Amino acid sequence: MFPTFTGNSRKGRNVNLSGQRTSNPFTSTSWGASSAAGASKTVAHAQAERQQRQQERDRLRAAQQIQRTWRAHRVRRNLRAERRQAIDRLYEAQPLDAGQRSAEALPWVFATFQAFNVQDRHRLALVTQDLLQTDFTAFSSGVLDWVRLGKLRRMLLAALTRCDLRNEQTQVALFLRALGAMGTKASDQKTFEQVLGEWYKVLARLCQETGLPSSTQEMICSLVVAPLDVPHDLDFIKHRAYQNLVVSFLTQPDLARCSNLLTRLADSIDLDRLSNYILDLSHKLPKHDPNAVLWLIAHYVAIKGAKEQQTSRLLLIKTLESLIPLCSAQIRTGFAVARPKESEYFSESEQDGPDALPPFVRQQLQSLVDKGAIQDLLSAFTATTGETSTSADDDASHLAGFIITLINSFPAFSEDIRMYLYVADIATAEGGVPAAKYFWNATQKTSVFSDIASSKNSTLDFLRSKPSSPAAEMVWHREWKTVLLFLESYIFVLRLMDDDDFFSALNPHHGFGGPSSRLRLASMSLGELKRLTQFLKHISFTMYYNARELLTDGPWAERRNSTRPRGDGAQASRSDSFLPPAGVDFTTLRDLATTAMKMLYERDSRRPFLPSGHWLMTSKFDMEGFLAAVVLEEQRQHELSDNRDGDDSSEDDQQGWSHYAQLERLRQKNKKAARNHLMSAITPKLEILRNMPFAIPFETRVQIFRQFIQLDKQRRRGGNGDPDMWRARMNQAGFGPQSPLGKHSARIRRGRVFEDAIKQFWPLGGGLREPIQVTFEDEFGMQEAGIDGGGVTKEFLDSVTTEAFTHTELFVTNSKNAYYPNPTLIDRIKNMGTGEEATQAAVEKVLKDYEFLGRVVGKCMYEGILIDIVFAGFFLLKWAAANDTPGGGNNPSASSSTTAGYRANINDLHDLDEELYQGMLSLKNYTGDIQTDLALDFTITDPVNIPGEPTRTIIRALIPNGESIPVTNENRPLYISYVARHRLVRQPYPQTRAFLRGLGSIIDPSWLSMFNQLELQRLVGGDSSEIDVEDLRRNTQYSGVYEIGDDGEEHPTIQLFWEVMHELKDEERREVLKYVTSTPRAPLLGFGQLRPRFTIRDASQDQERLPSASTCVNLLKLPQYQSKRRLKEKLLYAVKSGAGFNLS
């Protein structure tokens, strides 16, 4: 039909080789996206099929393996059952020779024994009995190879591990006899050495059992000491035995339950060799539970106590010095438990909690710090002082380091240790020298002291310099330990020294009364004090300001309990970090130096003996930019503290806590310390301000304090610290009693200011920092005229403080009319017999009053309002110390402020009770026998005065069981210290703590720590220096007729007024100032800081009218007097008569 067409018109078949299935084989193939997707699906499908086939093969192989395992187990089980039956038939048959029977049965026992099987243990006991009867002839005759003896020993140890010690005591005794009879055969020595670890673990388990017969216990004791008594040619066994004795046996609890075990060990053991093994293995011990180290120490001390042979005392000290730091946290927790609820008297470090430490451990640890042990230590120290070799110096450094370790690890006994150190005399070529003086002389000779004391600008380089050799490193550690022990002893001495003792060496020709006591022998000359304070300043400053460089990537960071910060920025190299003294952590070293420095500074601030400006270290800073830098650091720290973990529970919430709960609390405290280290590393200038504030001039610190408050106002008030702006913003939230403004407003009745204030402002808590608005009501309930623009608030705060301090029993005054919390008020309430619930309610109300009064004083400081109240110096020291916490660092929780950082001393008693102070001085200098002549004990009598009743007395123990501990010539320093601590800290503790809690809710405790007690008084009440009339004149405002016009000239009456002020005595000027502002002192930074400003306004032209004042707004209403004489006469008359006070 188509002649030009060739070929087949039918379309060719499409053959699909891709593996895809298509319903129509003639469709065209597409190699687009859908084709690619189909190929991927094909590959995935193939992989799935391959995986499925592999899983089927795995299941098949697993089933085959299970079948093989089960068949093998069944065969072994059946074979074991047959052999067990053979053993049973052997022992059920006619009696055979025990040797022959044991030779036949023992191979079957080897093949069938399983320690957990009770019947197998029974069969092993039968064979063991035959072996004992025949003295192991099955082995000695050659029937059984001696190598099998090692396997038998392992079986016996495994059986003892599984035995029920109460129901299988016969078998236990039999197995123990067999182990003892086997001994250390010559051909079995290697296997015996290999099982010593299990040997001592099994014996430790048996020692802990209480129901074993005495014969069994005796066998256990023999087995424990057997590997230690092998001949000298088997010393390799003894070597392994000592190692396992340390690691596997002595670390186990309750070994003393086995009668005479420790005595037998003491008789057989080489204690010096044991000490060396402990020293060699101490690096492995931290891998154990710290409780294991506690038991090791306890057993080691018990063995030492039972050892009759003379041993190396210094080797013992080195051993204990290496062990105690490994479990110091557990020791601290065990001997320092929270106060029980029924006794708020003793501090944490003096109460023992239930189950905190096992009785045996407690007894042995406590024996390390009793009087005899400490005196032995000091006698050992005395014995080495006559030697001059390096070895003797090294021994002395270990003694010093061990005493420091005891003080740090046993807080409950630290005072006793320091006292024993204080009363010790060190033998020298010149005779006996008090320990504090001896260590001071030794400290001055060290390169550590001389280099740091003289290196004003290179202390950091010195601390980071590394010893050039191992010998130099030993000298480094030895010198640091000498310095630390001196600081420990000198801090204790400073607490006991009164001013006469302290200044006796400064002014040797002054003729201070009293005998040449031990305290006076320990006093220093002015030159020595200058060198010591230079050393303390330089090292403390460097350890606070350069904490990051010293802590980063160095040995401090490697210490087990280190809490180094991990800040950003450049990392110091390992070679540039500080090499710590052995056995001492960073915080301990820094706290010791800081404590000694602060105690000397407090004494110098109270009674100066060092040159003016001695404490300043302004050359270390760029003072022009210091204020801005500190403010920036405070802002950064505040940002970090906002994200901190929840605060630790307060100590009042820890009553009845278990041992584990206290360990958890300790971990939380360490976590908090780590956070504080981080903050201190990034805020070095703040750390200096809080821990060494005297390094910065007082005026600069006051400016920083005011700047901190201004920043806090801006943070709390939405970025604007102005009170009116805050009120305007709060108005938007509405009106009413529950609105923000309503909560900050109050109507106060005259005559009941404190009562109404606490009722209406108590719910605010820390919110009292915000502006408040007060309306006064007179005695008839009528509202007084006036708008509170700040002046009425000032009048209100002044009235609250005046009424609370002068018209209540919350505070009392000393002989200098300085106020401090009434220490007997709580006791009086508790002894009024009003019933438990009423008494508790009354106590809570009083503590609430104290806390609110603390808030009010804080509010005055917050607003810059001066109050005419003088506080006792020791009370103000507690303000400054409220932020002191172990380990230093920031304490962002104001609510947890306590008096923990305050250190009571005999000199503070002078401010509290002059009569008690004189009594303590007489006791300190008493030359007779105190125990015989005075018959004192460690108790104190507290008087309780209840109105209308005779004075009652409460006898309290100064230390636990104090009524049974007499005061002697030796321990009287401790008695004086405890009396001071009781009167200054313990007795007023609830009142002081409540007041500081309130104060801390308004003023951050870290801000208060920037000032000493005298500076805090100036901060609260103003400057006590002479009134600067010209400064007052420059900062005075005038209103009414007196307002200065365009000519800039003052009104004639104003000119007369300033002439009169210049002529007045300073006392009269203060009276005028108090008349107008309610306080006789000027603000710290001058009258430019007075709020409201000092103002003078005209009050008619009547020449007979007296001046009047409105203290709420610092306003003087001055008539237009024509003559200077009349102005002076009327002004002084008004001031001295107190007339003319009224609200504007």
C-alpha cells in the first residue's frame, strides 16, 4: 500500500532492567525526577530484604548457640550431680581411711564446688575435716599436686564469703582452721600471695560479725597477723600483705568487734612499715569512699595506741597529715552539727549530731586532739628545735602542717588546740620561748615572709615563681607551714591581748602595769608590727585582687576540694600559677592572712599606733577611674547573682538533720563557694572593698556606697531613682490600700509612732526601700497639715528611731551612752511564766521589733538621713562582719546575714561591761592557783530582772559539760575567750541576728563590710569632726525675703547669722545644727549631701520673736533681726530651751 515504507509499524517492546515493576511493558521510560525516586526506592527495598535475611541468619545462629549452651550446661549439671552423688556415697559408705577418702573426694569437690550452694559448702566441710585429721597427707604423699592447695584456699575463702555466719558457725570455724593449717607451704607461696586481697576482705567481713564464739575470733586474729609474721625469706608475701592490709582490711568498718584484734595487730605489726605503706598508697585512697579513709585513720590510731614498742612519732604525724585531708569534710560534719532545737546556746561546732560518726571512729579521732596528744606533738616539736639539719627542719614543718590540719578539720576542738599551742614553751638556746614568739622569730627568717613583706609591687610574681629543685620545693613548703602556724597562734593571742599587753612592747618606757605575762612576751615592737602588717597587706591583696591568675590552671585547681573559677579571658599557664603549701587550700591560707590583718586593723582604728595612711594601697589602682570601675563590677556581679541557685537553708532550719542531709548541705555550700570564687575572680576591686576596705580612702568608699544605693534605686524603680517619678508610675497601677502606693502609705499617731510604723510597714519587707508617704495624726486623731515631699518621711524615721531606742527595752546603753541590743530581754520573756504559747508569741514579737528597727535604720542609711544615735563599737563590728563567710566571696543573700564573721575579744568587753572587763583582766594576771583559790568552772551566771520580782539567775555552761571542767592556770585563756564570746555573741545572738536581718534587707551586707566600726557610726550619724561653717554656708538655700536676688548679695540678717555661727563654739554650732536637722553632726561628704538641704526662711520682723525650726525639712525660720547681739541671744535661747519645733 505504501511502496516507500519499510520496516514494522508495531512499536518495539520496552525491556525494563532497572528492577522497577510496571503494569505496561510498552510504556516509555522516563529518566526524570520520578525515575530517580523509583531507583532510590528500589535500593531501599533491596537493603531491607538484605537486612531481613541477615536477621534471620542471626536468629538461627543465636538459637544454635543457646541450644549448645543449654546442652553444655545440662551435661555439666548432670555430671556435677553425678559427682556430688559420688561424694555423698563416699561419705555414706563404710568408714574409710580419712586420707584415702579425702584424696578421692577432693578432685570431685574441685570439679563441683559452687560457693553459693549450701550442700557444696557442707561437702567441702567434710573434705576439709578429713584433711585436718590427716594433716593434709593427700598433698604431702604426692597423691594431689601442691598447686591444688592454692585452689583449695580460694574455695575456702569463697565459702567463707557465702557462709551464713549465724547458722554455719561450725563450718566457719572448720574453714578458718584449715586456712591456718595450710600456712605458706613452700610450693604454694605464689598462689598465697595472689589471694591476699581476698584473704583480708573475707577476714574483715568476719570481724564485723558480733555473734562468733571467742575461739573463732581468736582464729580470725591469728589469720589476720599470719601473713605479717612470715620469715624474712618470704618478704615478698609480707610486702603484699601490708599493701592489702591497708587497702582491703583496715578500711573496713567495725573491725574492733573482733575481740583483741587490734591488740594482736599492734603486737605483730611493724608500725613504721605500716606508716610507710599508707604514705605510699595514699594516692589510691581517694578512690574509696571517704568513710573508708575514716576507718583507716581510726584503726591506725587504735593500733598506734595499743603499740607498746617505741615508734617514730614524726612518721605517724606524716601519715596522719596525708590521710586527714582526704576525709576532712566528713570529720567537720561529724564534729560540727546543727544546734538541737532545745538548745540555741552552743554554736554549730560544739554540738554532736546523732549517727554523724560511728562511736569507735569518733573516739579515735577525738584522741588526736585531746590535751595529751597535742602536748606530745609540741614536745616532739621542742625536741627538734635544737637540731639545725635540713631533716630536723622538715620534721618541724610536718608538725606545723599537722597542727594546722587538726585546727581546720576539727572546728569543735580548734580553740583547745590553739590554747595548748599558746601555753607551750619552745626550747631554744636562750631558754623557753612562748610558741607565738618562737614562730614569729622563725617566720621573720623565712624568705617567704621577707620577700612578700618587701615586695610591694611584685608579690604576684613571687607567689607564681616555682622552686628550682625538689630541695627548694621542700624549703618552700616548710616555710609556708611555719608562717601559717604563726598566724594561727598569733590570732589566738590577739584575741586575749588587752591594750596594756599589746602596747607594752610599743611603748616599753610607758610603765604599763601588771606582771610580765606570757601575752606581753608575745607582743611586738612597732617595727615588727609594721613588717607584719606589710606582709599581711601584700599577700591578702594579691590573693583577692589576683585570684584568677593564682587559681587558673594551676596546682590549686588540682586539689581535691578546689573550687577555682572558670572565667573567660586568657588562661594563665601552668607554670605561672601559685604552688600551694602542702595540705593547705587557697581559702584557708587567704582567710588566715585576712583574719590577722583585720584584727590588727581593728585595734589600730580603735587606738592608732601605725602611721597615718599605713593601710592605704591606692598606688595599686587608677584612682581616677576607680569609682566607675567598681560600679561596673557591681553591676556585673548583680547580673550573675540574679541567676544564682536557690539560697542555702538557714541554720535555724537544720534542726534534726540526718548525717546524709548535712553532707548534702556541705556539698551545696561547696557549690556556693565555687560560685563565689567565680564572682570574686571577675570582680577583684569589689573583693578588695569587701575584705580590705581600708586600702581605699574613706571618702572614696562613701562615694561608692552612695553610688551603689543610687544604682539599686534605679534597678528597683524602673531605671529612674527619683521618688516622684516612681510615685507617678505606681499611680498607673490604681489606688487603694492594696495598690503599690497604698502599701507604701501610712497614718501614724503621735506618741505611738513605732507601734503604728511596724503595724503598717512590716509587710513591705525589703520593699521599705521604696519611697513611703506618711501622714501624722495628733492626739485627737486629727490629720496634721503638710504634704510629704520627703520632709515628713525624715521626721517619721527620726521619730521611730528616737522612740525605739529611748522609750523601749529593745536597746540598752553602756557607760558611754552607746546603744546595743538588750542581751537579757529574751531571757526575761522566757522566765515570766506566761505559758509556752504566750512566751513563744512574745519572743517572736520582740524579734519582729528588732528586725523592723533594723529595716528602719537601713532605710535612714538608704535615704541618706542622719540619726542622732551612737552605737557601741562591738555592735557596729557585727554590722561590718555580717557579710563575712568562710571562703570569702560575695554573699548575695541579705536575709542570711548573721554575726558569723565577728570575733569576740576581751577588749570589746570594755565597751559592754567595765566591771566584767576588769574581772577578766584580774583573772588573766592572777599569780596564785586559780583552781584552788577561785574554784571557777566553765559556766557563767546570767541575771534575769523581772519587774516586781527578785533578780533571778541562770547558770549556763560555756562549753559542753562546762560545769564539770574546772578553770586552771593553764586553761584560763580559754575561759576568758569563752566568757567574751558568751557576753558578746551568744547571749544577744537572737536579738542581734534579727536586727541584722532587717538591716540587711535594706542595705546589702557587702556594702557595710566596706567600713569599720568608727566609719559606720559616721555613716549613720554623720561626721563628728568640727562643723565647717563655710561648707554649710555654701550649701544653704534661702527662701522668702532671704532669697538671694540678681545682685548675688545676701540679706543683712543672713550675713549677721553667718557671723554669729563663726563666733560660736563648736559645741554651740552642733546645738544649732541639731535644732534644725535633728542631728548634731554633718554628713560625711559635707553639707552638700544633706537631704533636704539646709534652708533659712524669714519669720516676720518682730525683734522679740524666737527662731523656730522644721526638722522634717531642715528649715530654720529666722526673724529679720537688726543686730548681731540680738540674733545670737535669741538663737541660743531657742536652741537651748528646745522651743519652736513644729511641722511646716
